[in-house]
Amino acid sequence: MKWLRLLGLFPCFVWAGGNTPDWSASWKGVESGEQAWIDKVPELAARADVKQAAGLEDALSMALSKNTSAVLGALSIIDAKEWPHMIGTDIVCGIPAEIFTTDAMVEDFYQRTRLALLRTDKGATCLWILEATYEEWKADNARKAK
């Protein structure tokens, strides 16, 4: 009889686990810049813990040059600060130097993202953050070279 009760609970456990996002696939989808994935960002942000939120912000950074207007739109929602682990524009628009392995990769990211932001009239704040973090990255590299 106890086994029947336990078996009766099992479908509930399977159902509850079915609502958990596959974070690796979600990050790759958002990083692709596809509109459908960018549209899911607020839903993903609502479920994210600290590590997942950081991965989501990195993915948004990488998508910024691919679908600039969609990412800026998602950031305007995230910047409402309704999600405790998402920082938003201040992180996404900066140079994510920690995910790049070479200086050339940072330079490439900066150039692609800068040009994408210059093509829109809604990216001024994001462009300012990008420029500031790029200058900070260059200054850090100059200090390390001495």
C-alpha cells in the first residue's frame, strides 16, 4: 500500500522537473541573438540563481551585436530590477573580458558591438558603458605591461 502512495507522488515530481529550463541550451539560444530566445529572457531571469543570471548576462552580451534592438529591449525590462540576481545594462553592455582568452577577441567584441550600437538611437547608455569598460580594460593591460 505504501508503494502505491509513493508511486502516486512520482508523476508530480516528474511534472515539477519539467518546468526547469535547460540553462546551457538557454544561454546558447540567447547568445545566438534569435528573437524567440531574447523574448524568453525575462522569464529566464525570473528563475535564475546567481550563476545562471551571470551566464544569462554573458549570453546577452554576446547577442548584443547580433540583435541589438531586441537585446536593448530585454535590458529595459531587466533594468526594472524585479529579479534579484540580474544586474542588466551595467553588466551586459560592458566588455566581458573574463570570457575571452585573447586580447584580439576583446578587440573584436568591442568593434562589432560598438558598430551595432552606433546603428541605433536607443543604445547611447549601452555605448557609453561599452566605451568606459573598454578604456578600463586597455588601462589595465597597459599597467600589466609595465
